[in-house]
Amino acid sequence: MKKLAILLLVAVSNIALAQNDGPIVKITNGTLQGVVEASGIHSFKGIPFAQPPVGDLRWKEPQPPLDWDGVRQADHFGPQAMQASVFSDMQFRSAGKSEDCLYLNVWTPAKTAKEKLPVLVYFYGGGFVAGDGSEYRYDGESLAKKGIVTVTINYRLGIFGFFAHPELTKESEHQSSGNYGLMDQHAALLWVQKNIAAFGGDPNHVTIAGESAGSMSVCAQVASPLSKGLFVGAIAESGSVLGTSLPVPLNKAEDIGVKFTQKIGAISLEDMRKIPADSLLKLSAGSHFPGDVDGYFLPESPKIIFDEGLEMHVPLLVGWNSAEVEYHSVIGNDSATVSNYKIALHRLYGPNADEAFKHYPAATDADVKAAATNLAADRFIVYNTWKFVQMQAKTGEKPVYQYLFAHMRPLMVDGKRDGNTIGAAHASEIEFALGNLATNKVYAWTDDDYKVSATMENYFANFIKNSNPNGSGLAHWPTLQLNAPKVMLIDVDSNADAVKNQDRYIWMDSINK
């Protein structure tokens, strides 16, 4: 009788709570049983959104998931994508890595399937070589408590996600290869359209977001014609596929793939697909497989797509941090003197070195660290993100909201500084924006930190709900006007101010055309 009652409840509402058990949800491929968190939020983890990309499906666009019988337990994360241990700040909750990695996770406050709540789909960062939807900093419970159905996903990385080769192009019905990781994200968005209503979400009110490689992914999804109608807003935290991060032409990506197969002695595509995943990961160490203009997911370069206004016209919340990377990436391990700084500028810019110094000046040795940090950050990711701001504001026909995250992390629990003494480091805003400071045990978080987090999370939540970050109790955040741009400075006392350093970005744009 108990089983019959559960089935009847599922049939009526698509979401139910079995006695003494977790919530039950019926989706297109079968029935799931999740977990009721202490907060009352329902979580469903490790949900397959595509078939395992293994065997003959290695280096193919993701295929729709298969149905299952019975009730699938959705109480633990699926495996992380194949990856090496690259970044020490990544704290995974998944049980190891696997090529079988295409799973997603849902946190929902809904108690019925009729609530039609706004939805966030978040793409992790990690340079397209690392990352996982199970990381503590991406946990969706805090945003769910604000009335948002929150989804994190996994996507293929490295050689598994971005390998291109003429044989792959030939066998593809689209005559394309590469970008499998980006197509995994697209498949997850299709899954959301088909299934998120069962969790109380509104498939017509989906926002995508991501940081670093996740932000680049957001930009790529906005550019792809395959995305039309799949989301209504985008949040980009430090990164784009514009500027100096443009995907390479398909033939160049194929050439990289051919050289790699020659290097490892693989004769055919069949040979490549037979290599065990662990072995392939080791063989690919030190190799880079870039995103490409594959002719399918990206029919043209993103530059052309945005220039011609062919990207998705959706509201955009976008920004970066005040000290994305340190000055060492400009001057190396040399002492921070004006003389060494100028030598580095000549090495980097040759005849344009004097112009570089004009835009990133250092009058004394004491100024060098800040000047070189600004240059390093702009070269690394700020300029490319600024380019996204400019292009979407020019041709996207919808509001753009720009921020600068300027709040430095506190001391670590051991009383030491984490190394960045200039400003807010790359990726440091994630826990603030998603309300997950408490999940990071490395830092001794203060009341000011929690104040900043509440401000940033509320801005994000308002944007996800209303396509506008403004709301009660928050400083007004104006839309970006290209002729007089203003930026929201996010810190203990957040406020909107005129964009500084516009001349730097314009100069960098002029030398990268």
C-alpha cells in the first residue's frame, strides 16, 4: 500500500515525500528519490542528463539519457569528469573521477511541481581541465532558500571535452569536432527544459551562470545558435570567449589533434577510443585542446556572432575581481622595481612598451606591484570579460549590469594571508555570490565578509528572479550606458560608481584587433 500511495502522489504532483524517506520526483527517464536537507530544501544529486560518453560515444555530442526502472536514489553526487589534480582550492564531494561523468544536481525549495520558480544553471570553472558540480562553493542550497531552483552540472574536460580531429569531423553528421564539453552544457540545458518543472522550476525562466571557464562557457552559450530559447538571462564572472580567448578555427584544432595522435603513436580513431581513460589522461598531460569554431555549436567566430548581433539577446550581469592574478605573471620572480617592470613591458609589448607603461604607470618602485597586477589581470581575463560587456551592450539589445568585486578574503584560520595582498583574487567571489562562505573552512570569515556575501547573493538572486539585480535594502545598480558606464563596486559598503580604467581596456582592444 505504501508503494501504491507513493506512486499515486507522484502521479498527482510529480513531487512527493514518502513517509520517513526523501522526496520522490518523476521525470522523463524515471523516478528519483532525493534528500530533505536540514533547512527543508530538497536536493537531488547525481542525475544523468546524457548517456555515459564512453566507448563509441567518446568524442561525440552527448546522447539523451536512457530510462531506468524503479526508483533511482539521488542522494549522492555522480563522478567528476576525468581530470588531473590541478587547483588546490577545489574541494570535491564526488567519489572519484570517471569518463562516465554527465550528471547534474538539483536543489529546490518547491514542495509541489506547480510552483514555477526561477531556475539557475551554474557551470564550474577550472580552465576547461578541472572542476566539478559537487564542489562546496557551488552548493545550491543557499540560493534555493531564496526561492530559486538551483542546478549544477558536470561537463567533459581536457582531451575528453575538446579534442578535435579530421576523422571525428568526417564521422560527425554536422561535419564538426571538438567542443564536446560545451555541448554537454547544452544537453544539460535541454534536460532542464524537459524536466525542471517536476522540481517546481519554470523552464521558461532559466538563468545560466559561471565563473572563469564557467563564465567563458556562459559567453559561448550566449553566442551559440543552439541556445535559442533555453535561457532568459546570463551571469558571467570573470571570463569570455572574446578578446584574446577566441576559439581557434576548426582546421587548427584538428591539426592539434593530429599532432597529438602522432605523438602517442595512435594510428586511427578506433585506437584512440580504445585507450583507457586513465591512460589517455596521463598521455594528454601538458597538451592543450582549445575550443574551436566547429561550424555547429559555433558556426562562426564569437567575434563575428557578437559583431553582427546574432548572439542571444538576454540581460547580462557581468564583472570581474579587483586583483585577478598577481604581478609575478608580468615581471616573474624579479624584484618589483620600475626598471624590471619596464624590461618586462618591452619583452611583452616590444614597440608598444611605452604605450603600455602609459596605461599601467609606476612612478616609483612602490607603485610597481599594483601596476603590474593591473596589467596581469587585464591580460589574463579582465580585458576579455570587458569585451563581453561591450559587445553585449552594443548588440544584445537587453540590459547589462557590470560589477567589480573588490572585497579581499580575510586571513586564513592559521592567521596567515593567502598570498594576494593587492585586492580580490580570481575565483574568490564565488562563495560570496552563492552564499557559501561557511563551506570554506580555510578562511576566518568575519561579520564584514558575511555582509558582503549577503549583498552579492541578493543581487544575484534578484537578477535570477527578475532579470534585474535591484531590490529592497540594496544600493541602486544602474544599467550600463556605453557613453557613461557605471559599475557596481561590491565590498563592505557597495555602491555604483563611474567605470575607471576604461582607457586601459580600449588600448588593449586596439592592440588585439
